[in-house]
Amino acid sequence: MAETDEPIIVPNDLQILTGKLSYQQMLDEQSLTVLQEQNAKSVYQLMFLKGAQSDMNFPDFETVKGFYELNLWTKAMVAKAVELEHITSDDYKTITGEDYVSPTTE
């Protein structure tokens, strides 16, 4: 390595937590997309735990909206967030642009 070359930075958790190095800088675009997809799926699965932990208010409106805007959640997933009372039907309309229609019960 020539003396004029910049040193290679090995990312660590402290750099990420302090904002000195973001995940975007660490990962290429494809890896970041895979992580976002995995995160969105995990959050969707965690949403079903609310019944067991009544104080849990996650995912919230901003999280659901963000995943939907990134095409990581479908309208059906957003609707499930309404059913599980993580967001309201008004939030559903704000996020999807459509009125929420509750599922029919037979």
C-alpha cells in the first residue's frame, strides 16, 4: 500500500452506533435490500406477539408506512396491522391511499 493511499477502515459496532459509519457504507446495495426484506418480515412476525405483551406498540405507524413505501409490506400486511391494532383504519388510508375494509367474519 502506498503512503498516499487512505487506510482501510474495518467497520465495527461502535462506528455504526456513533454514526461514523452507516450500514449503507458497509454493505452493497443488494445486501442492504436483503437485510431490509428480512427486517420487514421479522417485524411482521413480531407484530403477532402483541396479544401476549399488551404494552407492545411495535410496529408503529412510521414503521408500517416505511415498509410499505419500500415495497417490503403489501396492503394485506398493512391491513393485518390494523386488525392487530398497531395502526388505525385512518392510518391504513394514509399509508395505502385506500379505505380499510375489515375482513368479513362468518
